[in-house]
Amino acid sequence: MRIVCFPGAAFDFLLPTNRQQMMRRLAERGHEILYMEPARFPLSGLVRPGLSPASLRRWVRRYVGTAMRLRSSHGDLRIHTDLNLYPGAATGLLGPALASANRRWAARAIERAGMAGAIFWIYTPLALWATRVLDPALVVYDCVDDYAEQPGYHAIRDAEAGLARRADLVFASTEGLARRLGQINYRTHVLPNVADYGHFATAGRRPVPRELRDLPGPVLGYVGALDAYKFDAGLVAQVAHAYPHGSVVLIGPGGLVEREAGSDVEMQRLRELPNVHLLGPRPYASLPAYLQCFDAGLIPYRRNRYTAECSPLKLHEYLAAGLPVAAAGLPALRPFAGVIAYSEDGSDYLAQVARALAEGGSRREERRAVARRYTWDAKVSEAERLIRRALEQP
């Protein structure tokens, strides 16, 4: 198969998600992939006072020239960095003009790469414009989040409905998303989130990271984005207070999405606690070494309209590492309540953390057995099957 992916995120993003994981594995299976990565350049260079024609030309040569470059990576996966102006493509007064420009740029890149007539695999509703580029063999909308419930993105609900309506095939990461999108497109299928089992199962066989060697236990750890619309800093502070002689370790970037009111105050209070350690992002390749130092993995999420349809990859990563897990605020994780400590709304989260710690390593192999059922290879195989069936039944 030949696939043009419209991901809405860079391939080398700090936290590899469905986009990068799926496209890399499809390429490894011999499929030809063109990954339409959005350009990253400072718009401030265009709006600063006293901008001269010469400086504008330098800005164009430096950023736009780079943005249009096609580079090879990961075998049959090619990354094209383009001027995909996603935010303006769905909303705003400039929307139609930006969408038209996006279509021209994308069509030129796709034809240059010899990918005309390929399958279009779209991850973001902000790329609705892509469904009107050339003549794709099939349009796949892969919905891995309830994007419209993220702060600042509520206006894209109509764009998502348009994308689901236009798609020949829709994948949804949770049952709730599948029910909603299935009302628009009957060819909607649940493809749940998974993890790289082989990678995270190496936890326990890695050198211990220097920054964790001397931390007092129990060590309660979290890996992922620290965005306030989902990460509950107040709940984590309660955990830190409940285990004053232990350690809370937080690994991941913060502020990837627009902040909510009061979130900075909560995070500042969390930083001030002596037993809380915010390490920032760590390379994906090194994460199993950090997980092996945790006595329990935390998933402390808020209960809101976004998390109502959120199923984080980290659950399966923790389970693959054999960790006991304490999760809160995520209805999609109810089916895993038999193997994790689950709190519906966070009100009894401290009790669930205590339960996870009490279990310790006693159920390690049971957790890993669950994780082995949720792997990228299995997800890619199911996606291939559904796509082939859709191609055969137009």
C-alpha cells in the first residue's frame, strides 16, 4: 500500500504517539509512507517592527525553503516538511485562503513524491482540507482523541464531522468515540490504544538512571505530558503529602496545550514539595530504565469531557513493564479494573495508590500478559485488514 499521512505533529515529537508508531511500523512492513509533517518556524520573524524586504527574503530562505524539503527516514517512510497551516484550515476568517494554499502545497509534494492516488491517512480534523487534494484511493480518519474537548480547539467539532463524513474508513481509540463517529459513518471501527511491548518489557534489565539511584521509596512515577486539562496536579500533591518519606517522579513535557485558569498555581505548589521530582522529558528509548525504578505507575487524570474519551498509551507501557498502576478519571480504563487500581473520579485515589503499592510485584506476569494483547503489531495488522476490505468493497 501507498499511504500519505496527515499527522498534525512532527515525526520527532517528544512523545511518540499513534501517528509515529503506526507509520513507522507500516513502513517496516513494506508499505510506502509519505509523512506530511507540519512546518515549525517562528511567525514572529514576519511581524516584528521594521521588517525590511531583505530580512523577509532571509526568513523565507531559512524557514520556507527548509519546510518544503523532502527527507528520507526509516526505510520506506519519507518525511515531507510542508507549510501545513492547520489552525487556519478549519476556522477563522483566513480559513478558506489557507486551506486553498495547503491544498496546492500538498498536491505539489504528493505528485513530486510519486504518491498520487495513494491512501490518505488523516489524524487531525484540522486537515479536513486534505480530502480535496488530488484523488486518494481511500480516506482514513484515525481518531485517537476527542480533539474538540482540548482547550482552544472546541471550534473544530464541525470539521471533525466533515472529515468523518468524507472518510471511507474511521478508526476510533475508544468505544465512546466509535459510538459518536459511528452515527456519522457506519464504517467506524474501534482500534484501541496499545504500547511497544518489547520495548517496555525490558524494564528491570536496564542500568538505573543516575538521578533515581538514591531516591527514597516508595517511588511513585508518572510518564507523559503535564498539561493541566488532563493532568491533575492537585491530586498528585495529595499523593506526595500521603507519602512524605517517599518520592513522586514526573517525567514529561508541560504546557503542550493551552493552559487552564489556575493550573500554573497548582503546578507551582507541586514543584515546591520536597519529595516531588519533575525531571522534564526523557528520550523514549530510555523510558524503560526509569519505569523499572517505580514502585507504582500513576495515571492521575481529571474527570472532564476530554478524559471521558481518553485512553492513554502509558497504561499499556506501565503494564508491559510489569508495574502496578493507580489510575483516576478515565472511564475508558474501567475494563482494566481487574488488573489495575482504578478510581472513577479521584475521590478515593489515595486508597487506590495504596492498593497498587500493596500488590507490588506479585502480579507482574499477569500485567504483562494483558499488555501482550495490546501491541502495535496487532493494531497495524487489524488496520491493514480493514483497509484491504474497504478497498475491495468501495
